[in-house]
Amino acid sequence: MAQPVGLVVEPVVLNRLGVFPESATTVLADWQQRLEQLLEDQPVGEQWLSVAPSFELFCEEVLAWQSGDLRTPEELPAPVAVHLDDYDEVLRPDWVVPEPSQGDGPLKAQLLVQELPVGTPFDALPKGADGRRCWEATPQQRLERLLKESEHPIGLLWNGVALRLVYAPRGESSGHLSFPLEPMTTVDGRPMLAALQMLLGPDRLFEGGASNTRLRPLMEQSRKEQNEVSSRLAEQVLEALWILLRGFDAAGLKVDDPSHIYGGLITVLLRLVFLLYAEDEELMPTDSRYDQHYSVGGLAQRLRQDRADYQNAMEGRRGAWASLLSLFRLVYDGGGSSEAYLPARHGDLFDPDAYPFLEGRKAKTAYTDGPLVSVPSISDDVVERVLTKLLGTTGCPRSGRTAGLHAARRRRERVPGRAAGLTRHPGARKPAAPARAVPAGRHRAERAALAATGPARRRERTPQRCW
């Protein structure tokens, strides 16, 4: 339910240090009851929302903070503020969460809190202006700048409807995790409430335990873990690139424009990592037909088995590359018995006409001209080795695939004029409809032509909510 944007905390780090959310039903039910007692219905704009009017009371009742755990900025010995000289504006926190007391030393802030008017969206520009020049930025952007420039990397956004944990270290990309209040009062919302307590409870901010299990060290270790994974995967992507290049060279690829060839091969790697991540997250169909005939993960398993069965004969086997081309076409144009099964994605990343040489076509030809007649003779050995490189970087599928997307995209961005248009599957985590039957006995490469007759673009997404 609570989906992070960017990196906040890495599950691998939490597991390694033994930091787990509460699982006892009685404890979670008590937290839910406390939260539900704080909520009251209030009109916000043209709708009624369940709102917790007091941030202080929420911290005491739900997060189990004590009265002295939330301070005003004026209580710090040095003010926390960022001056925007161009706009004659100063960014300041509304509240400060201090570090645990260490004798008679001065107070030090560990979290900065921005309290917004009830129902104010975190990611929308404020409406209206009084005529003076001001910085047009969302509350999220304002807090990120305050955190980065004040070098207090952890902050909270509060609007009475939701709480957002923000991590924005200086010189790095930011990440955030939102917790809408009303859904946390439901049975389905208990894991989200447990995660909130795990990250912002007293054990993580104020009390005993190992110092490396405090919130800030957890976030810092998560960034370090992700950077290490990204570095390892960048090396694997480079090795996979050379394997794929040698495979095309062995298949008789004629090089007219090296940068075009490079861009095409990097695009293949980015497609594969994207699809591996989407399959891990169940954003692709989960039925047996997709798994057996189209899935990248399923293809990798079959090729590993073929490697064990045929060993050195893999170089003389073909078919895996044609299967990947079929999947790329299917993702681009969509397919299935209904539009929701696999919607047409279109966009640059899977465009068959962006790099026609990948399908054995000549430049300036269209993928709609007809079935493929000369698929590049890429061996199953090459495809298996490429997939092994992309799959063999980490034991954590999610972190590995995410890092893989960044690593492959960084290499792809070196090619001028290309952009990877990645969008989230609109039917994510919904049961898939039965797949459309594919005629038996047809060569895998010809299924790409069938996929070209997929449905139209999916309808516009639903409006964004205030959290």
C-alpha cells in the first residue's frame, strides 16, 4: 500500500540488522484504535476527509513519542533556516525532533517537520498568490531544499490526511514514503501502520538498541547498499553488452553507424532489466501462458536447463532471440483477450522501428510491413549468458532490478537523442485475464507479427490524490 518513491530504506539492510515491523494483531489493533480516535471528518475543498487535526497528539498517541520529543525550532541553539535571496523568502521547519539527550550538551535536530494546512497536497503547486514574487514549488520540493541545504537529511511532511517521511541527503537524490492515515485504520492497512511504527517509533528515534539500527544510520546504510549494488550491476551490464555485441558480430551484423549499434544493444539490455523488474513486481501477466511462452524470467530458466542438458551445443541452438523479439513487440503493441491483459505501451523504449537491425530489418523499414523473414541468427548461448549476467548480481530481486534499470539507463543516455520512456503498468497487481490462444506450431518469431495487432492506448490515469 505504501509505495516508496526513490530510496528510503533498503529491505536487505533491515533484514540484516533484524529490524522488522510489529506483527502481533493485538498490538496493531490497539494502534489502529488510537489512530481512529484521532480522526474526524472535515470539509477539505469540495470533499470531506478523515483528518487528524493535531500533529502533536498524533505523535504522542500513535507513535508513542513523549511530550519533549517534539520541539519548536527556536529551542535549538542555532536556527535551522535556508534563505532564498532571489525571492526574499526563508525556508524554516515548523517542528524539530531532537537527537536523544546526551548530558548537558546543546539540542541537535535529527528530523525537521513541515506542518501544512489540512488537506494540502504534498506534490501540487500552491494555488493563488498575493502578487509578490515567490518561489513556485511544491511542499515536497520546499522540504527537500530545506533538508539538503541545512544538511539535516531527514524530514516529515504532515497535512492532517497523511504523513510523509522524506530522505534528502545533500548531493544525492531524494526519496520519500507516504502513509495516508485513514487507510491505516483498516485491516488491510495494518502492515502500513506497522511499517510507520518501525521507522518512526521510539526505538528508531529516541531509545536504546544498537546505534546502527537508528533511523539515520539505517538510511545511510541503505544508500551504501544500493550504491554497491549499482556498481556491481554496472559492471555486469558492460559485460552483457560485450557478449551481445560479439553475438551480433558472429551473426554477420554490418556496422554502418557504431553509435546506432551501441544504442540498440543498450536498449535491449534496458528492456530486459525493465521486464525482469516488472515480472518481479507482478506488473506483467502472471498466467501460465505468458510464463511459458513470453516471460523473460521463464526464458532464463529454460535456457539454464538447456545449458545443463546440452552444454557446449548451446552455440548451435536458436530460438531464444526470436522469443525476446516477440515479447518486445507484445509490450509495445499490447495483446491478450482484453485491453487490461497487456495494454499497449508504445513510447521509445520498446519501439521496434527505433533499431530495426535488432529484428534483421533494414533501416527506414516499418515493423508493420509484414512478418519477419530474416531474424538475426543470435545463438541461445549468447542470450543465456546475457540473462545470467543481468540476473546474477544480487540476492534481492527488487534492489537488483532497480539498480539494473539505473545502470543500463546511464549507459543508454550516452547515446544522443534517445530517452527511455518507462511507465508503470496501469493494471498492476490485479488478476490477469486469460491469455489469447496462439496458433500451435507457429515459429516464435511470427508471434511478433500477431502482437502488432494489439489494442489501442490505455485510458488516462485516475487523478492524483492529495497524498
